[in-house]
Amino acid sequence: MPLVRYRKVVILGYRSVGKTSLAHQFVEGEFLEGYDPTVENTYSKIVTLGKDEFHLHLVDTAGQDEYSILPYSFIIGVHGYVLVYSVTSQHSFQVIESLYQKLHEGHGKTRLPVVLVGNKADLSPAREVQAVEGKKLAESWGATFMESSARENQLTQGIFTKVIQEIARVENSYSQE
Ligand code: GDP
């Protein structure tokens, strides 16, 4: 029987960037139309990657801004992060930079398994953040960058597969030190 590994992943970002829509698309396979400000919600899904099985526990948060104080529950026992901004909001991109700094400090400035997501890429006429900006920011953290649309299942699945791979990559880099 394969070993099922537990992975806790927290989704963070400014409000209305699509955190709930991405989590819902990933777990339920459908796009949620309409705005539902989340208080905090958790989802569980078994993800198979090659021969490995992962029990992915996702925490969809209420949304933060640059003044938010992150609770310990977003730091302790968390394996990885999906940081989401909307490509249609420069402000949501700025908020992500400050959230990352808080996480980085909360984890004692160790390398963090992070996937940075520029969501709502389907709304390109309203774009305020270019893909190259997201890519550059993720590179400065040694993290992975993706643009997505919660309307598209394939792209959304890719985010959560990637965060599991990032967790493994960061764990391996420590075990080789
Ligand atoms: P959250 O507050 O970050 O969890 O954001 P929600 O998931 O509630 O989404 C906020 C609004 O944006 C909702 O009306 C969603 O239908 C919409 N939305 C979310 N993701 C996308 C996307 O990728 N493309 C488009 N066009 N709309 C999206």
C-alpha cells in the first residue's frame, strides 16, 4: 500500500482575487460565479502524483491586506503556500509582497514552498500586472510562478500539483545540506 503523506497548504491573498474559486475549482471541478466573501474554509483531497499519494488539506482564508497580522495557525504546521493576486489589480500584487515578507519572517527566514499565482488571466483587457512582474517576484523568492484562471480546471489543477512538488523540492534541498 502506498504511503499517504499529509500536506497542509494555506491560500493567501487580498480579497476577491479568486482564492475560493481556485479551491472550489480544484476540489469540486466547477467555477463559482458570484462573490462570496469567505470567512475561512477548509478542503481535503487525495492527490496522486506518480506513485505517491498525498492527503492535501487546503485552508482557504478570508483575505488579507498589508496591515494583516497573520495568525500562528497560518505558520505552524503549514507545509506550503499558494499566494494569489489578481492580474487585474496592482494593489493585490503589492499585498502579496508584504504577505510573503510576513511569512518569511514567521518561518525564521527559511526557504518557503510557495506557488505565486496571478489569477483572472482570462480578463486580459483589464490587466494591471504583467506576467513578467509576477515571474520576477517569484524568482526573487526562489518560488514557482503561474498565471491562472479559476474558470479553467486544467490550470487550477496545475497550481495544487505544483505546490506539492514545491514542498518536496524544498524538503530535498534541506536534506542535501
Ligand atoms: P476570494 O475572495 O479571493 O476568495 O475570491 P472569490 O473566489 O470569491 O472570487 C471573487 C470574484 O472573482 C467572484 O465573482 C469570482 O467569480 C471571480 N473570479 C475568481 N476567479 C476568477 C477568474 O480566474 N476569472 C474570472 N473572470 N473571474 C474570477
